[in-house]
Amino acid sequence: MENTTPGTDATRFAFRDDRSRGARIAWQARIFGAYFVQFLKMRLAYRVDFVIDTLAVLFSLVIQLAVLGVMFSKVRALDGWTYPQVLFIYGFSLVPLGLFNLISVNLYGFADEYLVGGRFDRVLLRPVGSLAQVIFESFNVSGLSEIALGLAIMAGAGLKLGADFGVTDLLALLVLAPGAALVYLGVFLGITTVSFWFEDKMGLAPPVYNLIRFSRYPITIYSLPVRVFLTFVLPFAWVAFYPAAWFVGGERFGKVALLTPLVGVLVFGGAALLWRRGVRNYVSTGS
Amino acid sequence: MEPLIRVRDLCKDYRLTDRREGVRGGLQDLVRPRRRDLRAVDRVSFDIPPGEMVGYIGANGAGKSTTIKMLTGILTPSSGEVEVGGMVPWRQRQQYTRHIGVVFGQRTQLWWDLAVVESFRLLKKIYEVDDDTYDRQMKLLDDLLDIGKLLSQPVRKLSLGQRMRCDLAAALLHRPRVLFLDEPTIGLDVVAKENIRAFLRGVQEREGVTVILTTHDLGDIEQLCRRVIIIDQGRVHFDGELAELRRRVGQSVRLSVDLRDAAASADLAAVTTGLPVAWDEQAGLRHVARFNRAEVRAADVIRLLVNDRPVQDLHLAEQPIEEVVREIYRQAAAGNAGQPGAGAAQ
């Protein structure tokens, strides 16, 4: 008998984790890159669907923009926030939302498709992280159009504001947007993970998803309890307003913005720990 | 030899919630759910040395799949130990799964919408199979399973038999040391079944892969496994060689007799008086005798018969294993063989 891995005897498997953490991450990144390529190939086979999806997303975004425009045609400012500022916050909010939407499709169907449908068995049989597999097995490409549109709105609003953004601001965007996306991911991952223990018959995700819209306005327009709720309980203030404040928040909120990545790591880290416990608690389907 | 797979006192409990009826029941369920534990696997222990092919059999809901899922790292046991190749499956899942191959007959491990070859390429990346090994394995697997023509098709368009061949190939791409097969021939026609069995025999002989096979189809076991483990209601009722199983169950041989002149079975029983032979209750030309080869020589029975009356034809057959297993269940239910581990070969 010839062994696939050298240096093992007949009854011991070789433990092959001699790679550094970085090498492991790079390896997994290559795998999920390949997942993404496969997904695109598959999607492009259905070009019409692809175009319709993209158009639908753009349409809903245009409607939301129009609402903002109408609102500010009646009032000059919202609790001291000008139209370009609010527009900028809205534009920023689309970037982490797009990042999140790009990779979150499988979280919504997780209970049905993976737990009840039994696809999670297959995930656990592969020598790659289970959460990463679920997240990267499917993508929502319309997230990319949200990101593009968000960047465009930010640029437009920035011009109106007469702000002069530099390299630091670009770097800040590169840190703040993924940080904010982690907050989204953490919140919805937490909700998804609950289905390892309970059947979520009512569906927690859609109502929570609807609360995201409140996060697109400057948080100061809300009463104190709502502010506390959006900052500490369901931390959606961190997906748009706080990070965007780096650019438009001035003295008062500019510094708070930098806490965004930390909040993202905490929320996502907590959800990932819960996920690990959930996997231990996984009961497969019959047969 | 040191076992490759070592299972000790393995248990798995499922927590079930009984639902009450109606709106009121639904509310009660919400406030105070009625829960009970179901023990799906109950103190299962066995050792498997490297290179062995073992049949793990039992009825629906006997605990077969649950055991396999614990052995493959999918489920965490409620208690007990499993070590395969020195690793604990559910604890070292990501390392462990590099060394095993798994096929679930009921469900494909491939990506449903991808062409088969794309699935294989992803698996090549995931298991870090180098180009040389990949090319060699693909060639070998194509020779044996004839999957070359299927590679460009999406998995969802394959027939069950084609899919199973692709699934087997996918499970062996990274040259695993242990192969877990859960109902690999379920739903297949006779020819497809035969192909899969021949393939498995070949792989096992050539590569020395250790195989655990669960199945409903006892033909799989008869053709592939020397050793069987029988499980019922979560417990091991038999663990040993197939031949030993037949011996233990008793009447392991069926002798069909075609007579020239009709007779009652009582007449024939009279002929074999003194020998522990049971005649099926019937009259006419055809009769069936059952006896244990360890106690009675078939030649003796035949000689007595032929000397007594004209016999047209004789046919000697091993008892079908379905009957053997049914007998084991019956004995277990009667409490004769109810102790777990009773009759264990090792």
C-alpha cells in the first residue's frame, strides 16, 4: 500500500497543519476565489436573470434616492444635517451593504437549505472552515452594483459639500467600509446561528433587515432610547452613520468613526463563536 | 495489528419535541415543550484494522447513518470515543477530512449546478491534490468508472447511476485511506449495482483502502465484505465474519428437492430421522429442507433421500442473508442475543 502522505504508518494519519496561519488563510482565499469564479460562470449562463436582478436593485435604489430628494426639497436641513451630508451618509451606507449583500445570500436560506435540506453534511466533510464555505458558496452579484452606486453618490455629495478628500480618507474608506460590513455580517450571522437550536419559524431576519433603513440617517435625529438601541443593542448605527461621520461628522463624530472596525470585529467574532457552538450542536437529517 | 478505526461506547441521543395538536397545543408547545431523548446509537464499540471492508447493516432507523456521521465528523457524539487514524473526527474535523472519502447514496457531494469536471477541479484545490496525482487518479477513475463522457455535464442532469459513479470518483480523488459508503447502491438497477461493486472490490484490493459500508442490500455485503456488524435500535447485535453469522443463526443451508412422486413433508422428515433437519411444511413434488452445515453433512441428507425414493433433482443453496439478519433480529428481540458485543469476533 502506498501512502498519500509520506512518513505515516498504517494506522496514523499525518497531521498536515504545518503551515503558518497566513499560508492557511491564503490557501482558503484561493479556494473561495475559485468558488466565486465558478459562481460567475454559472450566473452568466443565465444572462437575462443577471440583468434583471441588477436592474431591480438599481430601481429600488433610485426610489430611495428620490425619497431623500423630495424630503430635502421641503426642508433645508434635518436636525442640522444638510442634504449633501445626508446624501453622503446614504451613499456610504451602500458600500458596506453591497459588500454584505454580495456574500450573505446563503445566510437567509441556511436553515432550510443547509440544515433541513441536509447540505450542511457536505460542508462538514470538507477540510475547509464550515462558515466560510457556507458564505462563499453563493454570491449576490447585485451587491457589486450597490457598491458602485454608493461610491458614485459619495463622490457627487462630496463635490456638493466642497470637501477635499485625500489619501487618508481613501484609506479610511478601505478600513471603515469592510468594518461596517462586518457589523452587518455579525448581526445576521447571529440570527442565522439561532437555527442550530431552534426552528426560526417566524423569520427574524426580514424585520431586522428592514431596520437597516433607520441607520442611513444621522443618528442625532432620533430620541435617546433609539440612539442607544442602534448603538449598543442592534448596532446598526455602525453600518452607516458612525463610519460615514469620518467624512462628514466634523468634530463631534469624526473620531467615533474609527471605532467601527473594532465594533465589526466584536460583533462578527461573537457570532462566529456562536456558530462554532452551533456546529457542535448540529443534528443532521434522518437517513 | 493496531486498529485504524477504534470506536468505544459510542452514544448519540437526539432530543425530540413532541408537538401537541391545535392552536392551544401550539401555545403549550411554546411555553412548555414536551421533550424526550431518543438514543439513536447505544454504546457501540468496534475496532477495524487497516485494509478491511466491513458491512454495517441494520433496518431503517437502526442507527447506521448516525454512526457513520459520527465517524466522519459530521455529528458530535453524546458520549463515547472515536479515533480514526489517531484523530478524533469532530474535534480535528478540518485535518481529519483530508484523509477520508465519503459517499452518501441519497445525496450528492458534488455541486448540483456545476459540470462534473468543475466540481472535480474545486475538490482538487480543496484537497490540495497535485497535478500529477490528479491526472493519474482521473485516468484511473475514468478507466474503472467510465466517467469521461459525463465530465462536461452538470450534476443535476445525470442519472442516479451516473451520479453515483461521479460521486465515487469525487470521493477517491484525493486518495483517502478510509472510505465511508452510506447506501452506495440504493436505487440502482442490477447492472449499475454490479459495476459499483466490482469497482469497490478493485479499489480495495489495489489501494488497500479501509471501507465501511452501510446498506440495505445484502447482496452488497455478500459480494464485498467478509465481516459484518449488525445494528438494531442503536446496539450492536453481531460483529464477526459473515460465515460465523450463518453458523450462529443456525439453518444455514437450504436443500430443494424435486421428487418423481408426490409426498408429504412428514414422510421426508421420517427419512431423515436422527438428523437435525427441518422440512418446510408442504405437500407435492417440491420440498425444502433446512439444516446447519456445522451439524449435518449435506451428503448424508442426500444419500438418505436418494436411497429411500426416486429423486428428480436437487439444489443446494446458502440461506439468503436477508433471512439470516431477520433471524438475528428475532433472536435479539427474544433476548437471546440481546447483549451488546455478544459474539464479537475480536
